[in-house]
Amino acid sequence: MTPARSVRATLNYTVDNGRPPDYYFYEPDPGVELNPPGTDLKEVDIHDGWPEVHQLSADREGFELHDFGADFQQFDDDAAIQSQFYDQVIGFVKRHTGARRVVVFDHTIRKRLPADLKAQTTVQRPAVLLVHSDYTVNSGPQRVRDILPDEADALLQRRVAFFNVWKPLRERVEELPLAMCDARTHDEGDMLRMDLKYRERTGEIYVMRHSPKHRWLYFPQMQAHQALLLKTYDSETDGRARFMGHTAFEDPTTPPGAPRRESIEVRTMAFF
């Protein structure tokens, strides 16, 4: 564990200009007026989360960190990830949320790759240097309908929450760490719907406008046996965290020649 500290870093927020920001996964018509996200760069303090690690709650701050174990090493084998690692993730989410059922619906291995989203593969993508939350009030329930169409109506009558499990692959994280915005410090209006434009459909996530109230935390030197539990959607409206902004960031204290960050993010839906 490192001493408590904070770093000053630049995060990519999004301008709130009254129009939904958008990103096209194809070449739009020449007349389309683009409204890209991530153009409002702000310097913020990102605090060392280790001194608070045992007090953090996914229902309050929107995230937690726990020991996960590092026995699984077959991250180059997609079939092994799905047949073996997914079960570990399901157990992890159940153990730390109390969910009665957890469904894994995909995973992404993130490395430092070209930033062009169109050049990415389905499973390997670059770290996302954009303040965002993965689901919205509309896309959360829609994802349940997409993944479990025959059960969705019944499942959506009860609480459902989405959790991402994020961990280093084999080495500790020395560059491009993940920063989380304490969910208690953002207002509902700080979340901006962003349209993800595909030829056949339009999806949506949240990006965030800047507020000086936002409090950011990260876990420097996070080890491969540790995992973050990130809440990205919750159907409950009783005051608990429903969405949580997060982003990778360029850590100014990263030493020259530090190993490139490699991590896996597994996305789950939890039913209560």
C-alpha cells in the first residue's frame, strides 16, 4: 500500500451545449453536424483511495475494491475466459452485492491501442480516456431485454443492477490507472446522454459535464489479485448510487518505461 496522496491530472469531460453528444461507428453523411464528447479538458485532483478502501460502498460511492485472486492466467484464451473466469466473476459479484443471480454478458481486455474506435476488435480495446458511465435510465433496462428477452418483463419488476468487474491481467497497474467519481458528488444533471450511432441502431451511455463538486479517487499500484466492483446502473431510486462516472487517465507520476497497463473488464447484470 502506498502513502495517501493525490495527483493532478487532466480528465476529458464533455461540453453541455444542449445537444446530446454523439459518436459514429461509421462514416456519417457529409451534412451531419457532429457533436463529439470529451472536448472539455479539466485538471482535477485525483485522490489516493487506499486509505478509504474498507469504507467504500458500491451503493454509496458507486465502487468498491476487494481481493479477487490471481490464479486464472489464460487471458489469451477467450474460451477459457468464458468457461472458467466468468464463474469467478459471478461468485465475486454475488459475494459483494448479495445478488441472488448474476449474468455475465461480455468482457473486454483493455490495452494501450490506437484510439480510433473503428479499428478496435470486439474483445480488445484501448483504455477509455473519457469520463463516462456505461448505461442510462433507458439503456439499462433495454440491455436486460436484449440479453434475456424471454425473462425480461418479470426480471424488470424487481431490482436489477449492472456491475463491471475490472482487474489487471497479470501485472500491477503503473500507467493509465482507472479513476472513479464518488457518486455522492455528481448531480443528476451532470450526466449527459451520449448517442452511439451504428448503421442499424442507436445506443446510449452517459458522459459527464464538469462540476467542481466532483471528487475523484484511484488506487495507485493496483495488483493483479485485486478487482474493482463498479456500479454502472441500478434500477432502484431510493437514494443509493445508480450511475458512476469513471475514466482511465494519464498519471503524471508514472515512471518512464513503466509496463503498459493490461486489464480485463467483465460486465454483469445482477438480480435481487
